[in-house]
Amino acid sequence: MNVDVGARLRHVRMLRGLSQRALAKQAGVTNSSISLIEANEVNPSVGVLKRILDGIPISLSEFFAFEPEKPRQVFYQAEELVEIGKGGISFRQVGENLFGRALQIIKERYEPGADTGRVLLSHEGEEGGVVLSGRIELTVGEERRILGPGDAYYFESTRPHRFRCVGPVPCEIVSACSPPTF
């Protein structure tokens, strides 16, 4: 088993909100020792590692059992977008799992005549978007507007709203919602 002690120590230290200097002081070791271990330039003895972990505090068994979170995906190919729409509306979401994220990004496509329903939507957060092609009728509260390519919107999602594609061609929008509540 190959364990990256340096990356694991850095992750646990940062989770606890400790600087290298603060951890070194609490553990009774030098700041450079922490730095060298985290850079994987030195491999600490079990005794030194235990002393450092006591400064966090975390046990040796917890330290080696802990699985740091894997880095989140940064780039997405078009085919990796996750379909969450249905019928005449396609909502292709960036990222499969939005747990812990503050933003939801969607590439929307409305077929001619498609709409989000007669009952207006309402949910926590804010949303905004830019129309890429086609025309969309957007109702927000008592306001209604037809938007075309290049037009944009931004509103509090608690305001009742509805989207409806108008015209003979599909409408495409890139939108964002924060927090991800849609």
C-alpha cells in the first residue's frame, strides 16, 4: 500500500484550519519539519508523525483510515453533461453530483412550443442565463418578456417563473442557479 503521507497531513491540517507554523508549535516540532513532510521530501518516523498528529489532534489509526476527498472534475466533454430534463425540454447539467457545490450550470434546450408548465416554478436561490439561439418567453412574477439571442436574465428564484419557447426554432440557453436547487 502506497500512502501519500504528505498530502494526507496537509489535507487534515487544512481541514482543522491550522497553518504549518501553528501545527508545528502545537506539536513541538519545527515549521520546516512540517513543510518537508507535506512536500514528501522526508518520511517521518512513527514517533514524529504521532507527535504531529497529537497537535491536530487525530490518532494514527484515524489518520491512515481517513480518505481525503478526490479532486473534483474541472473540465467536461459535451457528452458528459447529465440530462435532467424531459419531454420537449432538455436540461444538460454540468457535473453529476452537486453535493457541496454552490452553483448549478445548465445548458437548456426548449423545442418549439415547449414550456416549464402552467404552474409557475418557485424555489430558493437566484438564477440567470443567456439565450444562445431561438426565442424564449420568460415570465417572472407579473413581468413577461420575449428574449432572443444575446439577451439575458437574472432574478431571485423565489419569484414565480415560467419559460416557454416561442417561434419555429428551438431555443438554447446557458443558465446558472445558486444554490443548486433546480
